[in-house]
Amino acid sequence: MKILFVTFELAPFTKVGGLADVMGSLPKYIQSEETEMAIFTPLIGSIDKEKYNIKEIENSQLTIQFGYAKYVFKLYISKLPNTNINVFFIDNPKFFSCFNCVYPTGIDSWYEQERFITFSKAALEYSRLINFKPDIIHCNDWHTSMIPVWLKTSYKNDEFFKNTKTVFSIHNLAYQGKYFPEILDFAQISREEVFHQYGLEHYGSLIWMKGAINYSDKIIAVSPKYAQEILTYDYGEGLDWTLRNNQNKLIGILNGIDYEEFNPQTDKKIPFNYDFTSLENKEKCKVNIIKDYWLEYKKDRPLIAIISRLVEQKGIDLLKFAEKELMNLNADIIVLGTGEKRYEDFFVWLSYNSKNVRAKIEYRADLSNRIYAGADMFLMPSRFEPCGLSQLIALKYGTIPIVRATGGLDDTINGYPNNNADGFKFYNYNADDMLNSIKQAIEIYKNKKEWQKIIQNAMNADFSWSKSAEKYLEVYKSLVKIN
């Protein structure tokens, strides 16, 4: 069975969010004697070609027509680290290698559409050029939503793809690729064929993700709870009717994490390695990170961490509503992340106007691991959360999650005082409930025996990819049988 993954970000080469981690990990656990895999991703300018031994493939130049113009692409190759899986990097200097970030801000919206359309079409054409005839093409988010649409329309009589099935993963339904229908001319898709309510049309606009939902053979949401939530008006982001209409092909599969990368026993990014039997080293990690955040270490004072994109989805508004209470907590709070300027400014203001809150407005993988290792608690008050990886990493590092019970956060955290509790939950999206949950965690933290039990439960939780990978394989096999 040949499986082709198409993704606009891929760890460790490029990373913005959880999509990169999923696509960088899932193929490792699917590889077997019965599977052959390849991954297509754009060659973003920030990728270190020398570090990852990325080489240009000879005679790989490909010219593809879009709209009234032709565009030239080149193909590069490397391996997914610690695997034998080929990663193919598609380059066009106008769209990909000219940027040192995956999703540049401030660019023209038509040009943004062009970037995703050209990448997705080039992935299909390069699959043909290298003669990788996929049984399954696994597409991710709206960046590659065009692929299921093409395969059911422009490519429906193409001999090369006649048996190819598409799987479409929704990592975040909020980002849908909404635009004017004129973009279909650039993508060379017939408006008459797809611009209707059972295709891509949505109240007069075009939505690429709606097209992927309608035209793909299987839809995967990244947690079972999120798969249920997006069928409702509150979480469906305007596409709940479309999703309910395609409910027969929707399934929720929880993301996993790669314990080879996130493991406090072996993590080279943290100053002291530890497991449950050597938590004194975790305390040393706490001393280390507190100094880095210009705070004074106090032995019995808990440290709460936030590592997040600073956007509305992540519940930052709740923190703004509760700013006075947070400043008076008997705990220190450290923040790492970037996002909307209003939220960045809020945390900068807190850093200068409180004794216990400090923020770094940046993102660094090495620093995030040190925070996971050094903090006592990890706060995720998300308005919605398709899956979430941060809480899974926090569990492994014995850093107790405090989460709003939504999406994958509800699926993965067993809230106190349940048996075998490994975290704390609040259910209503409001600042008072969040504060009550934080205060409960701080109170239980004082009971060292009880806190040790919670840490043990957290570190013993298993969210490795092996279980989830089996479910993905079941989906792929079920589609191949249909051929």
C-alpha cells in the first residue's frame, strides 16, 4: 500500500503548530513491510539544506499551467530523520524558498491562495513524475484541500490516479481558505462543476475546506471529542451542516506524541534529566528556568507555565479578564509564545507590572522543553482545542495540566479528584471557572503526597503514536479494499 502525505509544514524541517509534529511523527509509526510512504512539503527558505542533506533531484524541473501563466518547479529530496521515508521538497522561488517562514504575514490574499494551490498541484504532478502511484493521498488542512477536489473533477479520468483515495485531516476547522470563486480559474477547476452547495460554494464565497470535506473519501478530526464538537453550531465554524452531511465518513483519531523526542529521561535540551524516581532533578530544572525568567526561586511556590500561540482560540481573553487575580496568586507564571499584538502587549505589560508573571514573546523549541521540565503546572484555557499536543508533552514531563474540557483536552486529561487523576479541568468558558481550577491545583500542590500521586499518573499516561497509528492504518486499508 502506497501512502502519500502532503503537508505545508513538517517537523523538524518547518514548524508552526501541531500539524508539523503530527506529520513529522505519524509516518514513522505507520511504516512497515506492507506500506511504502512519501511526503511532499514546500522548500521554505529557512530550511537548512546542508543540515538535513537535502539534495536537488536531477532533471526534476516541471512546468505547470495555472490560469494563463506557466510556473516552473524543482524537486529536492531527503529522509525523514531516523527513518527511510523519502521527503520531497517542492520549490518555486516565487512561492516557497523566497520566504524564511511558512506562513508570511501581510501578503496579498490572492497570492496566499496561489502558494497553496501551486504546491498542491505540483505534489500531484511530481507524484506522477517520480512514478509514486499512491493508493492513499493524506491531505492536511485547507492548504491542501484542492487535492480531493481535483481528483474528483479534473483528474477523475486520469489513469495514474484512477484508484487513488483521499484522506483529509482537519487539524483546525477555523482556518478554511475562504475566497472569491475567481480563484478557481487560476486552479483550472470548472466553476460549473464545483461551485455549488455540495461542492465549494458557501453563501456566495468559495471555501476550500468545504470542498475537501465534500470530495474526500475519509475525514479525520484529530480527537474523538473534536469530531463530535464540529458537528454542532457552536464548534462547526459555519461548516457544521456540511460536516453532518458527510458524517458517515468522519472519524476522530487522537494525535499522539513522539516519546523519542519528548522524554525527560533522555531530552538533551533540558539541563537535568529525570524520571518519577528522580524528581529532585525536575526541581533543579525549575530553579534553572526561573532564573531565566528573572524570578526568585521559592521552594514551595508553584510555577505555572503557558506555551502557546497568543490567539483568541487559546483562551488568552480569560487571562486578560483575570489579570488582577493572576497577579495576586500564590504562584509564579511564565509565558512563551507569539501571536496577536494585543495579546503580546498584554503579557509584556504584565511582565513589567507584576511580581509573579514573566513573558518571552518568541518561540524556541529548546526553551519550551526547559519550561516543560521546570514548571509544576501547565495552563491551557482554550476556547476550543482540536487535539492539543502541549498537554501531552506536559504529562510526560510531570508538569500537571490545567485545561478547559474541550476537544482533545477533554479526551486526554483525567481531572482531579477522579481516580488516577493526572490534571485539572474546568468546563465553562469563563475566567472565574479557570481561576477556581488554578486555585484548586495550587491548594493540592501543598499536599506533597497527593501531588506526587498526580505526577505519577501523569508520567505514566501513554499517548504514544503506536495506538493512533493502528487506527490510521485501519482507515487506509478500508479505503484500499473499496478499490
